[in-house]
Amino acid sequence: MEHRFDLIIVGGGAGAFAAAIKANEYQAKTLMINAGLPLGGTCVNVGCVPSKNLLKVGEFAYRAQHHGFGSIHIPQVQFDFARAIDEELGTVADLRQHKYSDVLANLEHVTFLDARARFVSPHEVEANGQRYYGDRFLLAVGSTALPPPIPGIEEVGYLTHIEALRNKQQPRHLLVIGAGPVALEFAQMFRHFGSAVTMVVRGDRLYKKTEPEISDALEQYLRDEGIAIHKETTVKRLRREQDRKFATIHSDGRDSEIVFDKLLIGTGKTANTAGLGLDAAGVAVSEKQAIRVDGWYQTNVPHIHAVGDAVDLPKRLETTAGKEGSYATINALTGVNKQKVDYDLVPSVVFTYPAVADVGILDEEVGERGIECYCGTVYFDKLPKSLIMKDTRGAIKVVAEHKTDRIVGIHIVAPYAEELINGAMYLLRAHMTIDDVIDSLTVFPTLSESIKLAALSFRTDIDKLSCCI
């Protein structure tokens, strides 16, 4: 009985901790087994927390000399890259202690084991040479950055987000492959630190998970800051000559070379399912080795649930992993499928400056949903607050259902879009219409007023309106 549990959780990140907290509320005898990253998983250790800390440092360093106010002149900004990394690591250690280690210590029904778990049967895992029996399992094993199969990549070496957050030697010229959130954030971060940065993007759009107008605006802002962006381009091979590194890129039928000293990979991740013994448990995985689950986070083996980056569901975020972990635990312990995430109502953000933030559906998705929509886009040079801030970069696009005028998507690129999108999410949750937003009163002057301005653009020419309308 000592090694028999109501629930065994494999993992130690957001999904696993949310599951452990919920299981503790149910007073279920629970075992959490974690190996690899320290407690807290990707987000606190090598993801959201450290990257956003460094992004803010870079933003301050850059904006100190690019602020738009003629009345302010800062001759020279002193920046210590190694110290920035030290401060970031200190922030990570503090949050890991307070939000994970201390939390775990207070979960009286949860036992923690620092080990690597492997299934030996559908109800048993082995860890540290000992077998543990579980009535139910929750898998929250996360994912790992996956380098692309480019000839010479091992010869020149590469950084993932993990190494880039710990390396105290600032790159002179950083080559970034990819255009997802990691690639975009780290490209701008290092540019703000003073590094030369080149991005190589396979597609014809910089960021495809937002609206074209939003992506195009972000691309222009990054180019204006000095980031070289090569779209519809592939890296054919990489090579090293003594202390110099070269990338041969192919675009528009021609080859050319880029000289760089550090390479950052931001092209995707793979689920951490290798070595987990899923065959012994009978758990099915996709072609990309992600764990297959239904809408209730249940695998094809009824007593085994899975959440987070290792599953084949949309929007792999820290927030979704946490909510999935909580919901999957409720579903597993009660034996009833009670709760699941509505992914249309989950905001996502790329923490560049200006940031890109989205909630709801895209204009291009409306056809497959069987609804007819219409859209309106407003640029922030129409927004009084932006003019006051001397930073008119930004755009907002609202997608509304034509039949009801209900807002079904809001997509933003703007300073602090990561804050604006939370308010936008509540509008969608409340099924608000264009006229509901128009009839509301907002604080003036604010950036969040942009949502009302975008709604007004559906009804009138906003260039003919005064402030506070």
C-alpha cells in the first residue's frame, strides 16, 4: 500500500502543479514524479519568467535612446549583459522557490519524487528502481526544442531558448531560424541589447498565428529597429571556418551567405515522450510523438490523462497547461467529464515590443466555422494615447459575426498588448456585440480605448470624431 496511489502525476511544470493542487483539494493520495528541468518546468525556469525579464531589460535599454520625446536626451546607456543574465537567474530562483517548492511543501496529500518515470504496465511506473501503482495517471511531461535537420548544424553549434537564457557572452551577430514566439522575442531582445540580428523565415508571413495586418505591422517595426528579415528563405547548410561561421541561405532561386557567431533555433518543439514507456501502457501517440487525447484530456487508455506541451491539442501555453491539468484531474478523480478549455477564449501573446496578442478566431478561419464575418482594422496613429506617448506603432483588428454583430476575434499589435488582450478576452466571454462596446464608457486617454475605437470604425468614419466619443 505504501507504493499505491490514487493518482500518479508525471511531470513538474504548470500542468503537473495544477493537477497536484487540485488532487490535494480532493484529498487524493498523489505521487508527483519529476526529472529533467527543476520544479516549475519550462515556464518559470527557461520560458516565460526569464525571457520576459530579459525582454523588459532590453526594452528599457533600447527605449532610453528611442523614446520620441525631443525634450529628453540620454547621452549613453550603460548595459552589462552578464549582470542582466545573473539578475534574470536570480528572479527565476526566487519564483521557483515561492511558487513551486513552497507550494509543493504545503500539499499534504502529495508525495514528490525526483526521478525519471517509465511505464512497465498500464497501472505501474518504475522510478529509481522502485515500482509505483496508480489507479489513475496524469502525464504532463512537456516538450523540448527540436533543431532542424540542416547540414552542418552540429559543426557550428546552436542555442535553444534554454542556453540563450544562461549564456553570459553576448552574440555579436545572432542568426535566428524560425518565426514563432521564441524566435521573434529573442531576435528583438538581442537586437535591443545591441547585437546584430538576422532572421530566416521559411514562410511568406513573419507570424502566421495572427492576422496579416498585424504580422505585417510587426515585421515593419522589427525592420525599423535594424533586424534583417529574410522571408520565403531556407538555410541550406552551415559551416565553420576557424572562428567564423557561415550560413548558406536560398531565396528567390539564389544562394547567398550570412556570417554570424551565434545561432538560435526557434523552429518548434517535440513532446518529451521518448523513454516514458507509453507502449507498455498502451497509450497512443501521433506521428510527431505527441500524446493523443480527446477533448477531456483522456488518452485511449481510460485511466490515463495527459495535458500540456506533450499533447496534440491547440494553443500549447503555460496557461492552457495549468487549466488542463486542473480540469483533467477533476475529470479523472470524479470519473465524469465535467470541464474542458474553450481554446477560442484563450489569449495568446508574443512579448515583443510592441507585443502581438490574439484572442478568438482569425478572419481566415470563419469559413470553416460556418459563419459569415466582417472585420475592421484601426491603426494606433488614430489613437490619442499613442500620440501622447509619442509612439504610434500599433494596430487592432476586430472580427465580428455579420448576422449578430457579436465579436468573435480581437487581434492586436501594440505596446502592452499583453495587457489589452485580457480585457478583449472578457468581451468575447460575455458575447458582446459591436454596439455593446460602442455604448460602453472607457477611460480617456488609454491604449485600451483602441478596442472601442475599432468598434466605432464599423459604424462611422473615426477621423471625423472628437475625443471621448
